Amino acid sequence: MLRNIVIFDLDATIVDSTHRTPNHPDGTLNLPLYLTLKNRENTMKDTLLPLANYWKSLDLSKTYVIVCTARTWADFDQEFLDSHGLKAHKILHRAADGSENSTPDGKLKNKWLRRVLNLRQFSKLPAVMFDDAAPVISEMRRAGLATLNAIKVNQRLAAS
């Protein structure tokens, strides 16, 4: 019987992908360069952050795990998760056709999660989300979802 829901972003939350996520000087993602670097070889070079161990420790018969990422999803993304023993019940991601590329991550994640969390079987379960992006954290908190700053959580886990 499910007792709770845990939601994980991937980049800078569970996965260190900085080697393939270039930013502009203002800190925003350089999307064209990111898309050039998004391939199986580079993805498989990603490493895990401390929160990945928490994810692995969850009892999936009691905790419904959702990946909620602004990435478009590729087979090699799933391959990476599988190779590290990271199992999720549901993966929410950007449409591959680019139709969602102009929508800010927080608004998109909120829309996706509302669809799932409002389902009868999940509506009464406590849920917590881990994300690294301040705009996403703010958006999700405004929507009433307990959202923790993954950067701070990873730092604390690494120090313990």
C-alpha cells in the first residue's frame, strides 16, 4: 500500500551532468549547445549525487517515485537510470517534438505534476519534491507542493 510520493528532478539533483550542460554567463542553459552535447556517450559519463542513494533506499511498494525533468527523454536516459538501479513508477519530461521548449520549467513541471497528483489514488498521499532550480522550487511551493532545494540536501548528505 502506497504511503507517500517522492519526486526527483535529475540534473543537479540526482545526476551531476555539468560536463554536458553549458550555461550562458547569466546562468541560464545554453539550449542549442546542450542539445548538441545530449547523446548516449555524454549521458553515460554523468555521475550520481548523494540524493541518488536516498532514492535507491526507498521501498517502491510504499513510495511512488516520479522523475520530473525538463529534459526531452531518450532511450539512453532510461539506460542510465537502469544501470544505476534508479527505478521510478513514472517519468515526466518535455515533449520530443519541441512544442514545450518555450514553457518555463516550473510551469511545465507544475502542469505535469498536477495531472498526476490530482488522481484519486494519489490525492491524499503526502508528496515531496527535490529540485535544484530556484524558479521551479518557488513555482512548486506556490502550488502547495513541499519542495526541497536539492543542492542544499546534496551538500548536507555529502557532509554527513
